[in-house]
Amino acid sequence: MAEADLPGALEAVLLIVDSPVDEQALADAVGHPAARVRQELYTLSDRYTVARSGIELREVPASGGNPTGWRLFTRDRYAPVVERFVLDGSQSRLSRAAQETLAVVAYRQPVSRARIAAVRGVNADGVIRTLAARGLIEEAGHDAETGAVQFRTTQLFLERLGLSSLEELPSLGPLLPEIDAMTDA
């Protein structure tokens, strides 16, 4: 890859990734040293900012155990426009059942369908399919004892909530009822 084509090549790869990609993977893709790729990523990021572009290039926690990665995002200042475009003519809010199921997966992951149903008290198969189709949860292997498919949240889930990791989820403790209120019921 010619040096002059490096910025465009990086943009092309970053445009198609669905999760943050680390510098070494980008370097391998474009055939340049990781240090040179890192320099160009910062240059591209600065260029988007100076140009007041609708997109920004950010270094964020990567998936797959890598410490950091890079990904293109829409700029926060244009979020109302993007939201209006995405929501125009369609309702994309999650149902209460989907929200409850997503909360169970987020706080108990990896978790099986049976465990989700036990926590919620109802069958969650349809809701699980919906959340998986929206890319908010994914399969996370099988339970060693039962062989049941387990689910976990995705990087998209974290991004939609504006979180870097699951550790940033709020504690459930303050949201639970007092023990006295539970015994009175």
C-alpha cells in the first residue's frame, strides 16, 4: 500500500468494522507498521474534528480482550439529527419485556433462556430473538452442566448505553426494596 493511500485505506477498513479494531490489525490490513498507523489514526481524528465532520474517529476499549481499538462514530452534536432520521416513521423503543430481559442478561451474563425465564417468571424466547436480531445480545457458548445456550450483551449494547464496560452498570443494591417492605408484602 502506497503511503499516499494510507489515510483512505484506514478509512475504508474503519467504515466496515462493527466493533473497535486494534492498531496491529489495522497495520496488518494496510501493510504499514503499527506505529505509522497509530500516527495516521491520530491525524485522521484531528482532521475530522477540525473539519467539523459529522463523524469522529475514537480510540475506545476493543472487543476480544484487546486493550484499545479504533472505530468511527457519529459526532455527539449531530445525535438529534441521527436519532430523528433513524426513528422517523418507526418505533424503535424496546418493549418492557425486552427491557427486563436485557437487564437480566446484562446483570447475570452469561445466562441461559431458562434462567432468564425463571427471573422474569415468563417465557422469554421471543424477546431473546428480538434482542439478538437488534444486536444487543449474542450467544456466549453453552452451560457446562446443562448444555443450554447462554447469552451475553454485545459491544453495541455498551455503546447504546454510553458505557465502556459492564463494570460501569449501576449497582442494583439501591434499586432493590428494603427488606422490611418485602416482609410486609
